[in-house]
Amino acid sequence: MLYSHGDAAERQWSCYQAASTLPYPTVPEPTLPYHTLDTVWVQDYHLMLLPQYLRDASPSLSIGWFLHTPFVIADMYLTLPHREEILRGVLGAGLCGAAHRPTSPCDCADLCGFHIYEYAQHFTSACGQVLGIGGNTGVTQGPDGLFDHASRRSVAIDTFPIGIDPAPFERALDSSAVKDKIIDLQRRFDGKKVLLGIDRLDYVKGIPHKLKALEYFLGNYPAWRGKVVLVQIAVPSRTEVAGYQKLRANVHRLVSRINGTFGTLEYVPIHYLDQSMKFPELCALYYRADSMVVTSLRDGMNLVSFEYLACQTSKNAKGVLVLSEFAGAAQALGAGALLVNPYNVAEVARAIDESLNMPASEREERFEYLDKHIHGHTAQERPPPPPRALDAAAPSPHAEQQHPTSSLSHASQEWAEQFRSAGQRLLIFGLLGALSDGESSVRRNLAALAASPHNTLVVLSGRERALLNEWLGDLPIWLVAENGLWIRPPPGWESGGGGGGGAAASGSAASLPASTWEMVAEGVDDSWMASLKPIFKYFEARHAPPRRPPHLPIPPQKKTFFFLPPPPNFYIFF
């Protein structure tokens, strides 16, 4: 977008709008009751306007949208001239059967799905920056997604990291066709280490970066010359587009330059093919490769990494995965792979050298983790497919007939009966949690509970001892101050006159001897507190004024940093 011309961008936008309108006239207007309506899943970035078009034509449809590619960071998305229209189009996926009533909020949420959490956060951040936070037309982020104030509807935002089915690859390795091909590859590359790259010929796949890294590797690790080859399969893509034709020519020039510089009559460093592979050949290559090198500049997931690992399961000397940190698969496989920045050719070259020199024990350890992941997160098992997740996000057709308060009331009656019949009851309350500071009703309720000889009351607080004494010190209850550092029994406990139950009933609590506070941990070292104070002062100068009431004393064994919460339009972006 930084280099595009305004008129070209407008022509592209018109074409994009037209492409999004093509599918939706074929979707019939639903006529069935809401709970049996059709579900429409819109796939990928090509059709980001379609959910809203569908919603306008059929308000009661259940609509979801899934993005198969990364969603860019908000700062980059902001450069789009029609950024708001695109987001409004996607958020049309969040309008349910109640959406035609814009004056009342919608209780249900359809779904926008992404591969990984990072992409979902980028989308949420872009919505907040472009559409605004709150108000009449903005959005508000909740625990499950976004609430669109303009349409009064909710949109669930979720992640669905896709996997593969390893079984077909594992079965193929037992076939005679694949075994024969493996034997052929063993003969062809006998005595050499094989690096493998299988990518669509697309500028986001980073094939030129991989080739330049190999060039750096051969130039700076001369001991590997003649001993390592890269087999690079570049599956043709969008061959009629000028940009892809230029990419293809650039890749060919790099391959020729590297082979001409480091090759001999007996040795060709790069075996490059501009074609797709048949499945048996693909499995054989996966099996033979000592290392798989993925240098994607940005990739939604990159399932080639998963396929390579599936074909290494039955191999004695496990292969190593060199994986770009910008591929979605890095979040799932990063603990077992060698993660690299594909823009740093020296770093990629070091990772290649490390993969080829890696001890067998480390290879096994890394592969064990990777193998567990690809078999534990298959396309069939986890996570649930987006259509099922959309069903889960939609409301039950009988939601209005359900009465959750009735079941809660029944449970409450059971709990009340158990409470009444219990011989001894321990009741623990949290000050500033279940209780409110200094409210007279709190004191009355605590006193009423403490009046029963069957009840023992404990109040926990992070506040200091003096404050708890002031508020609750005369009640026959246990007090725990400063998050458990200090504990105080009920008045008269030491002399046998207390006990936490019944004293208040006779009105004798105030006449009992005062209890003393005891430190739970003896010999607490508080010398660290002096060094902490300048750190607090440093951040205090960089935050909004603290809310801490000035009259509250600072506990001697406690330092607390009070600060105002950041504004919503700040933290929603992170």
C-alpha cells in the first residue's frame, strides 16, 4: 500500500467488491425456524465483505468467517484506504437471528476464526483502532470476542490451529512405490546430507532468502561443500501475474549463481524443480531429508512442516526442522524446531550447520516433542472444526424456555439445608473480596454469624493489622492481615474466654481481653524493601497518580504499587 497509486487502489477495491458479491446471490433466503437455519462459513481474505452482504440479504443466517492467512499488525492494516468497510464486512459474521432488532443487544455470537492467537489479536487491535472503542459505533473487547456497538451484536473471536492427518503419510512409507523411491534417493545422494525445501512459488514463502542463506552457508562453512545439497521444490503459483513471473526469474538467477559458484562436474549444490510432486515422491523426499528448511516471511500455518515430521516417525536418524519464526507453525512446533529469522541469512546458515551437526540424542529429544504434537493435534482431533465451534457459539433454540435460576435455587436450598444441619462450620471471608471496607452491614452480618456456637469465622485481608483492628477488632472472629503474614485469634482466645462462636450473643466480646497478633513466619528478612523503594519511585513518576488514600499507613513488611488502570484504547491493543 505504501507504493500503490490512488487510482490503482480504487480499481482494485472495485474488483474486490465485485468478487465478494459473486457468491451471495446463490445463497437462498432461509425460511426455516432459527434453530434449523443453514450455517454459512466464509473462507479467507478474498471474501471479507461477504459476511455483511449475506447478513443484509438473510438476517437470520448463522455466519462464520475463517482466515487462512496471517492478519497483519494494526499499524500496517491502517494504511488501507477502505479499512473500515472491510472490518464492517467481517463483523457481519457476528449478527444472529436477533440482529434485525438493532435497538436491543444481541445475546448470541457467531464466529471469526484465525489460525493462532497472534492473528486474532491483530484483528482485535485493528478493530479497536479503526472503529473506535465504545461509543455508538465502536467496539468493546470482552473475554470471548468483540461487541459491535453500531449493530448491537457480539462476535466471538477464536483460534483454530489446523493440523494434518499423519496416517496417510505413515501408510505411504510402507508402500512399495515409496520404498523404491527412497532407495533411488539414497543412491542418488549417497554420502551427502540433504536439505529439503517444498514451497509454493510465492513471495511470502521466502525462497530467495533460503537460497541466499545457503549461499552464505557454503561460503562460510567450506567444510560442507560437496557434502550437502538442497532439494528445492517450487510449486508454480499465479503464473499469469507479473509479480510472480519476476519472482520466478529471480529465483532462477539465484540458483544458477550458487550452482555456478560452488558446483563442480560431480557436485550440484541445488536441485531445483519448478513443478509439483506426486504423493509417493513427496513422501520419499520427506523421509530422505536430513533437515527441512522453512524460511517463510509470513505464513498462516505451513503444514509442510507437519508433513515432513509425519514422514520421519519410522526413521532411525530423525530429521531436524529449521523453521521460520514468522510461520504460524512456530507457535506449535517452536520448542522442538530450530527457529530462525529468515531475513538474517547468517542466522539461517548457523541453524543449518547446527541441524547437520546435531547429536542423535538431541535430535531424538526434539523430535519426540514434535511427534507428540502432530499426533495429538491432528485435523480430526483438535481443535474442533470451525463449523462445530460456530454451532457452539450460537444460542440454543430453547434458550428462552430455560430457567437457570430455578436450578440455582434448588442448589441453594440444598446448601442451606446442609449448612443448618452441620455441627461445626468454618466460614472464611476475604476483605476487599467478599466484604466491603467498613460497611456497618458487614459488621452486623459478621456479628450475627459469630453469635452461633457452631460457627468459626475467619476474615482474610491484605490490609495492615491496625486497620483490621479498627474495623473488626472487637468481633469474636479470627483476623488474618497482610496476606497471611499476621494472624490474630478472637478476643479472649488466650484466656479461654473466646473461641469464635457465641461470645457476641451474650454481648461479652468487648469485655474479653484483647488478643495479640502473631507473625506466622518468624525472622522475616525485610532488608530487601529498601532496595525496592527507588524502583517503585521510578515507575510512579511514569504512571498516573496512585489512588491509595493518604490516611492508610504502609504495613512494615509490605510494599504495594497502586496505579490507575490504563485507558481501554490502550490495553485493547495488547
